Amino acid sequence: MTIHPAKTHLYLGVRPVCSVVSYRIDINYGLLSEVGRAPLFSSPTHLTTDLLGNTLYCASYNGSCLSVSQIDEQGIAGAPVQIIDKLINCHSSNVDTNNRVVWVPCLKEDRIRLFHRAKVGTLMPYEPEAVQSRIGAGPRHMAFHYAGGYTYTINELDSTVTICTTNHPCIVQTIDIMSSHLDHGRWAADIHITPDGRWLYCSDRSASIIACFAVSENGRVLHLIGHYSTEIQPRGFNIDATGRYLIVSGQKSHHITVYGIDKQNGALNKLSRYAVGQGPMCVVIINL
């Protein structure tokens, strides 16, 4: 699930009839109206658009492929115009802050594959073709520092975060999101950074925690600040555009919790909790 950069449309990947559904967002009430539906050739795992909202990228973990679809002037995503296969268990696709390179974490390869974006949004080989993660790490999801110089990848299998330069891609730091008293197994899920680049958050499903990191001014170094117990099996969470709120979903608790983010120290302060449907997995936020 992802939102168009103009906040006008929401895109949802559905199964078992694999397709992407385009919804128009009512700017007054946030209500959704379906305006389009297009086929996908493999089970959707993660959706994202380029920064201008012209192209939709869909990573398929089970299909080990990435599909590229055009978004028309009405905001409707079409059928794929390009499919890149042999991306073993790719878990997400992530467009850099310059809208030029797409980063694709491939969990079972322990690599992040890189592609150059053409003007029409299709993908071409990039040099280097990949960044090698630690063996057994399992790269999953990513976040970018607002200044564009660094990216952060959460590794599912060993619950670490990898910091990588974006200009000449290479790893500069790998840091554990867990601590000895929380080590109930490792099963990391999601990662997000505040818009001002000061605080980075990661979730782990085994311990049901959110880890908070302080980010150095240039984005190169992370320091673990602490952990917050949260919803059971927090597969997905997100931060709003103001950087004031974090919302986390519990896949096994069937609830979401809203936290306030303390901009001075990154602390999470629980504000409210809501029952939702069964097994929530993803959170997207739109400020109307």
C-alpha cells in the first residue's frame, strides 16, 4: 500500500487475483473511491511510487521480481510495462531522494540490488549492481536521510540496521537494534526516519518492540537510545509528515497504537489505541 506524492490517490496490492487497485482520496474526509484496477503478474509484497508520482513499483517476495507500471494523468496505475526477475525474495523497492536510483533489498540474496531510473520510469542496470549485506542478514525495508547522503536498511533475519552511502554505495556501519535483555529471537520488520533526520525507528516482531536511534547531523552514524514495548508482532508502522506522530500496527494484537514523538529526545509517548481489522500489516499516513 502506498500514497501518491500529491496525496490524491492510494494504491493497494491485492491477492489472490494479483492486481493493483487505484483509489481516489477525498481531500475533505479521506474517503476512498476505486477508480482503476490493473493486473499484476506475481503476488504483491510492497508498493512505492517515484517522487513525482509517474511510476509505480511493485516488489514481489514470492515471485522474486519487481514490476514497473505507469501512472496516468488521472492517477490510475496501469499494468506492468517492465518486469525484472531473478531478484531473490525481494521485499521492497525504494526510490532515492534524487529520484534517480531504485534500491531493492533481496532478502535471500543478502544483497540490495540497484537500478537506474530512465525518464519514463523504467529501470536500467546501475554500477555497482548491488551492495552486499552481511551473510544471513536478510535486507528487508529501507529509509533515506533527508539530505540524501545515506540510506538505512533494516535486516529481517539478524535484526540489524545497515547504513550505506548513496553517492558511491558502500556500507559504513551495521548496528544491532536489539539488546541482551530483549534477545527473544530476531525477526525485524519495518524502519522509518523522522522528516528532520534526527530520529530513526525500527520494529522487531519477536520482541514486539520499537527501537529508537539518534541520527548524527550528517546521517552517517546511529546511536541506540532505547526500546519501547508495543503492539504484538509490529509488522508495519509509519511516521506522519510533521514528524510528530508514529503509528504502529500489531499483526497479532489486531490493534494500532498512536505515539507522540518528543522532538527533543526521540521518546515515544503513547497517546491512543484502536481496534482494527484482523492482522494489520501496513500503515500509511496522509495529512489532509
